[in-house]
Amino acid sequence: MNIASFFSLFLRRKFLRYLCSFIVVLLIVFLIPRLMPGDPVINLVGEDVILTQSVIAELHANYGLDKPLYEQFLTYCSHLSRLDLGYSYHMHAQVLDLLISRVGWTLLYVGIAVILGSILGIIIGAFSGWRSETLLAKFFSGLALMISSTPPYLLGLFFLVIFVYHLGWFPFKGLYDTFTITSIAHHIALPVIVLTLFYASRNLLIMRGTTITEKNLLYPQFAKALGITDSEILRRHVRRNAVIPLITLFALDFGFLISGALFIEIVFSLNGMGSLIYDAIQLRDYPILTSSFLIISLLVIIANIIADIIILMVDPRARED
């Protein structure tokens, strides 16, 4: 069986699991905004405006909020099948257009942080586990533990106070002054650094633990007996096996990183998914909230699929199973 056929068979076998996950996620992201306290109609017209019950009922009917939840859910699924995510109550625009204009910016700096955090976490974590008795390895481990224990938004506030308010090295807010690569890079550099440090610290600790476990097995000692250098054993054997659990946790960490990025956007005033969701929560804008949560959940499901495929590529034991 060739590689393409193997991956096709694998995805078909996993399809039911991913489909069930999507259905459960769709139900949850639909219910969560509607179970929140508050009335979107009152938020739309303002709390200071006095409306009669008949006017409020008419507004609910206009937005389809007078129907039972199961009918609203079926209507939403019907629209979703046509890629119609609804119309924003407050921003007066199609939700799909709003998401397209925002999600790209979030994926830009989150993607950069994931790549850099993975590379740094794997390399430094493998060194910290292989040379765990050295002072430098202990320093890296302690620093990573401290950073990973700090919430991303709090870490972002520290960097904002130091590097923006006191040193003035980075701009206060926004994604760019002029739409150029230099301006965009200058504005997203600090959020990328914060997320990279946070993600790299988590990867470092996991990689350190798995490397320590691998180096105490028999095959590294056998390789040493054959005269293979420590650096070759680490690079060609131990690190490759130690990274497999890290790939398994990639999808879970990706969802956690996305949620952390939303708070980072609020701290640094970036017009991405985070600020959009924050405004929608305050205004009880159900279409934006439901679609935003759905997009984030879909990204996590896709990350799970990618992680499963990568494990099949790097671990022959998974292919045999």
C-alpha cells in the first residue's frame, strides 16, 4: 500500500470520530451564547430606551429569537449548509465577511508563534532533558516553568508595560500604521514574542520529560557502546522518539494557544478574532459568537487531523497499529 492510499484509509476510519466531534461542537457553540444572561434586543436598542412588550416581541420575531432553541438550531444548521453564517445585529454586516477580515490576522501571528515555539521547545527541551544535570539545563527548565505558569494575558501586560510604555520599542496598538510588511512586523512582533515564549516553555517542559525517559532506556546505552557520539544519539534517535508525545499534545495546545491569543489581542488592541469576540460578548451578538466559536473549534479539529497524520509519518509503530 502506498502512502497516499494509507492516509486515505486512515482518514476514512477516523471520519466518524471527526464528524461526531463536529456535531457536538456545533451544538455547544450554538447553545453557549444563548445561555448567557442578557437580551440581545435590549443591548441593540440600549438599556436607557423604554420599549413596550409588544415592540420587544416584534424585534425578537424579526431576529428569529422568539422561536424555541431547537428550531433556531435547525435554522442555523440549514443556513450553515449554504455557508451563510448569519447577519450581525450590531455591526450590520455578514458574519462571514467579518470573520474573513479578522481570522487571517489571528492565524498570522498565532502560526508564527506555533512554528517558533515548537522549534525552540523541541531543541532546548531535548538539550535540557539530555543534559538535565547541568546548570544551564536547570536554568532553562526553571525559566520555562515560570513562564508556562503565567497566564498569557498577564505575560502580555508585563511586556506591554516594559517594552511599550517604558522603553517605547513597539507601538501601542493596532496591526499596522501603513500596510507594509515592515509596519505589520513591527506591530505584531511583541504579541508573537509573548505567545512564542509561552508555547515554547510548555513544549520545553514536555520535551524535557520525554527525553529523560528515552535516555534511560536501553537503546541509547547500546548506541554509546557502539561508539556513537552523544550528539548523534540525541539528534538521530532520542529526539525523534521523544517528540512523538509532543505531537500528540499539539492539537490540545493549539486550542489553548488560540484562546490565549484572544486575550493577547485585547491586551495589545489588535483587530483580530479576539477583539471581535470580546465586542460580541458585550453586545450579545449571537451570530458572531456562534460562528467565531465554530471557526476556532474547526481549527482545533483540523489541528487534530494534522497531528494524527504527522504521527503516522514519524512513528512506524502507529502505522502498524
